[in-house]
Amino acid sequence: MPVNQSVATFSDLTFASAFVVYFLALVLAIVYYVKHTAAVETTVEQNQSALVGAGSGGSAAGSGSSGVAADAPTADTEAASAAEKAESLEAKAQRFANMAQTMVFLGIVLHGTSLVLRGISASRFPFGNLYEYVSVITFGTMVVTALMITSRAIPALWPWVLTPVLALMFFGGTKLYAESAPLVPALQSMWYPIHVSTVVTGASICMLSGVGSLVFLFRSRFPKGKEPASFLGRVARPLPEAKVLDQIAYKTAIWALPIFGLGIALGAIWAESAWGRFWGWDPKETMSLVTWVLLAAYLHARAIPSFSRVFSAWINVVCLATMVFNLFFINMVTSGLHSYAGLN
């Protein structure tokens, strides 16, 4: 069927608009991050001052009650002022968090609209080349992350997720972009939407799980309440406890494993129908299996008490790296039966 170029153009515009909105959301999320860090640091300073004041008060009590009476109002006034400052900073930070969340939802709507228009323009599902595949994966990652962050109320994670998503969208929209076109003959099968949509869903969840483990490793380096005064310590302050981040990575991996595995199995069924064999050790098949095995290894290590959580998290990070490697290097450099990147 001929491609509707007008609809394809609107799809490209909404994709670009989604990128801009996500970028604005990232800026707002960073502002929230900075202001929330300032609020946390003010609270910490207030608590330290209270401890010092309590110690000074005890010494003064030993020397005379008049000293305590003179110093107490001043200490109470300073503590109240510090508490009001911390509350004010936190309220301002929360406003930026709410704005970032609103921009994210707007970006998701635009992003989804671009995919729908892309599919309508060519009368097919919108993952027929690498540009569309990257767009679908980033869209799925944003939807899953939005649901998770909204339910858990941890907006400090947005900069950690939006940064790689924007990097993927920028690379996809510039270096990997392909004009809307009908499917190549090899993809014209009933298994095409079933296999690819399942793999994309699993990969989107897997990406969030990998990012969760990466942030968990960073937070483990700087435990909650023990952050140093360095730049990295300040970056770590707004993040939730390492246990929360570990749970996010673990629970999303539980969903990613069966969905991604089902996608591989459906691909094998399609391969038998198209090529007369279920498995041929094609580069993309092989790396997809490696990614799935690493994901299974992460869940296995995570469930064994004798393995440290840091060790299992590193397995999940390697799993994320293999998925990204499979997404770009295998599609763009190697030649195989899955060479449908649409770059030529």
C-alpha cells in the first residue's frame, strides 16, 4: 500500500515534540533534584545543630540555670527558622516534581501519538525498522517508569531514567531515522506483530530493571544518611534507600524474564515457519538468548541469600549492556537473518 506522507510527517513532528517535552521534564526534574538536595541538607544541618545545642545546654545546666534560660530562646528560634526553611525548600522542590511529572505524561501522550501515526501512515504496526524499534522501546520504558514512580512517589529517579531515554531517542531520531515505508517481504507475517511486540515489552521492562540496579549500585556506595560532603554525596542525597531501588530492579525483572522469554520463543516459532528451523544461532538470536540468561542469572543470584545484592545487581547491569549491544551493534554492524534496521 502507498505511504501517507502527510500522516508520516505528523508522526515525525510528534516524535520531535515528545523529545522536547521529555527534555523539559528532565530540566524540571533536575531542578527538583537540586532543591530537594538543599532541603535535605538543611534538615541534616538542623539536626546536627540540635544535637550540639543539647550538648551545650547540658554543660550550661551544670554551670548555672541562668545560662540555660538565656540561651534556650535563641536555640529554639534558630531551630524553628531552620525547620521553616527546610519545609519551604521541600515545598518548592515538590512543585517542580509535579511539573516534571505533568510534562512526562504529556510527552508520553505525544510519543504514543507518533507511534500510532507512524503505523497509520504505512498501514502496519510501527516497528518495521530500527528507528521505530527504538521509539517503541523508549515509549514502553517511559510508560512503565511513569506507573512505577507515580505509585511509589519517588520523583528523584526521573533524571536517571530520562537521560538514557533521551539519548536513545536522539540517536534514533538522527542516526537511525528511516522514512515510513511498507514492510520488507521477510516481515510480512502474522507473527511479526506478535513476536516483536512481546520482545519490545520485555525489553522495555528490562531496561528499567537495569537502570534500577545501576542506581542501586550508586546508592550502595553512598548509604542513606551517610553521604559525604562531596559532589557525588550530594547527588546521592535525594535518592531513596538502596533497599527500595533493589526492590524496583528485582520486581521489574520478575516481569521482564517471562515476557522477554516468551518473545524469544515466539520468534523461534516464526523462524521455523519462515526458515524451516527453530534456532540457527543467528547473531541477534544468540545475543537475545544471552540477555535472557543473564536476566535469569540475576533473579537466581538475587534469590540466594549467600550472594550479595551488589553482586547480583552487577549481573543485571551486564544484562542491560548486552541488550543495548544487541540493539545497536548487532543491528548496525553484523549481518544476519535479522538485518532489518532500515539504514540502507
